[in-house]
Amino acid sequence: MAIETVGRRAIFSCAVCTYVLVKRTSYLMHQFLRHDTYVCSNPLCSAAYTGHSELTAIASPSGIPDALGCDLPETERARRARDQAVEDARNQGAQMAMALPPAGSEPDDATL
Ligand SMILES: [Zn+2]
């Protein structure tokens, strides 16, 4: 079965006549798994194919604070991004602590 592309979108082609396949049905089998049926766009052929679309990993972590967890594993890139965000927050906290006056000291007139 050949694969054509239109822009960045991949389109399957019929293995028999090479016409473009059109997705006819798709239903969710599982939270991360869809079953798809494709039909050849050539009316003389009309071959049909089935397959699956599956989410297998988190490529980018959610930006929502306190987001619910997910059962999918992170990609290596997502894990590095999360580790970097934790490190950045830790460094920012250290810089904020250095900018604050020592505890119990009187604020000077410039900070009032
Ligand atoms: Zn066909």
C-alpha cells in the first residue's frame, strides 16, 4: 500500500489500483486506540482496508497546572522537557531567595 502526502498529511493509497483511500468509519476501541476503515476512491475498485490509530506516548507534557496523570509513557524528549522545567523552577527559586533580604533584617528606605 503506497502513501501519498498532501502538504504534511499522509494519505494512504489503494494497494491494487493506487487511488487515494478515504476513511469511511472510525470508532474508539480504547482510550488510546481507534479502529479505522478506509475505502478506495476508485468506484470500479472499491477495495476496503482496516487498521488502527494508536497513541503510544506523551510527546509534550500538559501545560495545565495540577493536570491529571496519564497512563502513557513519556517520550525521551518529553521527559527531558519536564526535567528542564523542574530545573528552571529550582534555579528561579534560588535566584529569588538570593534577592530577598535576610530574615529579621530591617527593610531599607529604597524598598519601601
Ligand atoms: Zn483501489
